[in-house]
Amino acid sequence: MWNIRPSEAPNTPPEQAATSREPVQPISSIESAVRNQSSLSKGWVIKGDICGSDPLFIDCRVEGSISLPGELVTIGRNAEIMAAITAGDIVVLGTVCGDVVATNRLEIRAQGVVTGNVTASRLSIEDGAWFKGGVNTLNGKADEAESAGAEPAARGTIRIRQAKPSRPEGLPGLPIPMSA
């Protein structure tokens, strides 16, 4: 009923076996930094200066200064920092009261609180974060001018004030009717 003939092999050379490989993705500096970072858990209270050359996760109370030039500093949700912070990258999930200098970037994540002046090349403030202070932005020209001892003319200054809404306790947030 069915006339089935075996198919003849084509005259082309046989195909090489295809190997399926996923492309190798480079590991970002932050991901590799997280693997090698030191941490201070929430049971610690540190009074003094912290300095080093490895990434650091802080989830405790610190009073003093934190200096990790070119490294990642992550401020955990339980952290209460009363210190000036200087680092390459800074991520804030907890509370910081003091001046912050990030030579690369500063991220204030949701529920993070920063009170103090900020200097950073890149600044990210998520919805739900709270920030009060001044912002100085850095770029390549400003860094070169500062290193040469010239006046940093390429630096911009932005003053940001975000106040928490004040509402008497116990009253719902109802809209105010407008008169016609």
C-alpha cells in the first residue's frame, strides 16, 4: 500500500555534530565582589574607623568613618551608620547619617535612609527610599581638575529635600473636598 523507499544519502559531506554551548557571560565586578566580601553582622557595635581593600557588607551599628577606596560597601537593612563613608560603589538598604562619597555609584534602595551630603558619579534613589542632604556629581573633567589643583568648574550641585508626609496619627488619608 505504501511505497516506501530508503532515502539515498546526499553527495554532500556529512554535517559535523552540533555542540550546544551557552555563551560565556563575563562576571561583573559587583557579582565577584559579593562572593569575596567580608561582613559585619547585626550583633556588632563598632566605634572607630573602618578601612580596607576588600568589599564589605555592614549590617550593624557603626560610629566613626568607613573608607574602602575603589571597593563595594553594602549597608544592610539592620545597619545604623553614624559615619562618613568613602568607597567606589555604595549600596544603602539601611540607615546612614553622615557624608557619603562614592567614586563610582551610590544606590539608595527602597526603605534605605541617607541623611547627609552625597558625592557620586552616578546616583540612584529607588521609590520608597528617603534622602535629605546635598548632592555633588562627579565626572571625568571634575576629577581631572581636582587632581591638577584647579577649581572644579564641571561639578554640579543639586539640593534635594524630601520630607516625610506629616499626618496626625489615627486619621485616615482622605482627599480634601474642593468647594465649587
